[in-house]
Amino acid sequence: MFGQAAIGDPRARVGELMRNLRDLETSVRSLDHRDASRASADLRESIGTALDHIVERFRTGAGYAANEAARISQRANAAGRNSYELLKGEVDAHPLVVLGVAAGIGILLGASLFRRSGKPSSEPRRHRRRIKRRARK
């Protein structure tokens, strides 16, 4: 259908291009409208099937993630309950020791916060001094 014309002869090349154009025109006219609509329907169906498979994979993955999150939540809940029971048992068995430990931690935290609040940073003092000196002038 697409033969090679002599490179040096432009008339032969134009003639060959015209023949190719007519052949293409007759091929396009011979296409049946029903064939095109059938091909379009097949394409639509195959794309729809592919999209259905993708959606199903996402649903499966989301279901797996939800199941995994529920399983981890149950394990965390059980670990929290076990920790609570252990702590409760220690407090019931040795209430004065637990009270002493809590008081010691409170004293340490209070002392560290008091030290931090008792030492203001040097930056605000310099700023205040400058303001006072300027006000005197």
C-alpha cells in the first residue's frame, strides 16, 4: 500500500501520495458504524472490568488494614489492663512505699521547676536597664 517512489522524481512521489490517500479514504469509508460501536463497547467493558478489579483490591486492602488495627487495639487494651492490674496490686500490697515514691518524685519535680522559675534569663534584665537609662536622659 505504501510503496517507495523514486527519490529524485517529485511527480512520482506526489502520485504515490495521492494513491495512498485514496486507499486510506476508501478504507475509512468501508468501516462499518456497527463495528466502531462494538469496539467501543468492548473497550468500555474491559476498562470497567479492570476498574472493578482495582476497586476490589483496595477494598481487600482496607479490610485487612481495619482487621489489623482492631487486632493491635485489642492487644494494647489487654496490655493496659495488665499494667493497671499490676500497679493496683503493688499499691494494695505496699501503699506506704508507693506513697513515698510518689512524694519523692513530686519533690524532685517541684524543686527543678522552682530553680528554673527562680533564675530569670539575663536577656530581659538588659532590656530593662536600657529602658531605665534612656528614661533618665
